Amino acid sequence: MDWITTTAWWLPVLISVSSVLALGLIILLSALLYRQFFKRFYDIALSALAIIVLSPILLLLVVLGAIKMKGNPFFTQDRPGKKGKIFKLVKFRTMTCEKDAEGNLLPDERRLTKYGKILRATSLDELPELFNIFVGHMSIVGPRPLLVRYLPLYNERQSRRHEVRPGLTGLAQVSGRNALSWEDKFELDVQYVDSISLWKDIKIIFMTVGKVFKREGISSETSATMEEFRGTPKTEGEDAA
């Protein structure tokens, strides 16, 4: 009976110590094998959790978007993912489809609605990308997926941004977002590719939350969104042949 009482006394301590050791082991393995395995594991787990928790907001935005945009609340577009593989990016629509007399889309600043500006300022337009993350097209953190037509315009170094899955947020986004030049953004993307780690991703996620609340870098200096990328001159992006 005394043995049972003594053992019962130490059981909570043993359980606590075991839990701490197990948690420490998981953190250690996550850090050591983050790029190879745990990054994708956390993408699946966290995107699934976010979809469940944010489902009321997602449903509300679907209804509001259908009303404000007078139709389909979603914007879908082909984007290049890891190794340049094309996938369908899904976002909430922020711009109308208004065209000029010749059938060309009007400039972004004319098509961007007040409702769309609010979505962009709060980054709520990005929420449907959680589904892209869950199915494996994207990651929570990584270089942002850009337009397919930019692929042949990248120099050799810039194309390295496609060595990993594109992200919902990334190093370039927390370092200035659309206020940065294309060259600066691509350089930050490559820096991220070369130094992926658990701690860096955690830092970027926390910085992203701060940027969203401060509403920084939403527009470039010359555009309501971001001006077109037309390629980097060789003298700036690579050594002359």
C-alpha cells in the first residue's frame, strides 16, 4: 500500500517530465528535418485548422463578395508553383471585370472597388489560398506565386524562387511587399530559399500579422497594386556575357 501511494505521488511528475521531453524531441526533429518533412506537415495541419476556425468568416465573405461583385466572389488564375508547375490560385475577387471600348480590361486602379481595397488592406482576399496550401500547391511561407508570363523573364538567379512551394506570405512580403522593386523582392525570395528554417518561418508569420495590422506595403509607388514585371537588365541581374 505504501508503494502504491509513493508511486501515485510520482506519477504526475513522471508524466509531466515525459511530456516536456516528448515536446522537446518534436521541436528538435522539427528544426532538424523542417525543410525535408515538417514544413509540409505543418502546412497541412495549420491550414486545415485555419479553414475550420475561419469557416464563418469565409462563408460571410463568399456572400458579401457575391453581392459586391455582382456574381462570382472568387478570383482564380494560373500561377507557377514549385519547379514551375502550374496550378489554379484562388482568392476573393477585389476588382471588377470592366473593359474599355476595345474589349481590354481597364487599369487596376479603375477596377479596384472600395470593398476590394478593404479586402486587400486586411489581406482577407488571400484567405481562400488556405485551400491551395492544404492540397499542396502552396506553403504558408514562401515566395509569392506570380504570373505565368513572368517565367521566361527571370534571370537564372531569380528563377530559383521556384525551387520551393510558393507561399501565402514570405520574406519579401514582410520586408516591404508591393513597395519593393521587383529586383529587391526576387533577391529576398532567393535568400529565403537558401535559408529555410522553422525559426525563420515562425518569425515571418509573426511579422506578417504585424504588417497586416499596420497595412504597410499594399501598393507600389506607381500603381494601385504592383506594376508589371518586364524583366531585369543583364547589367543589374547578372554578369554580362
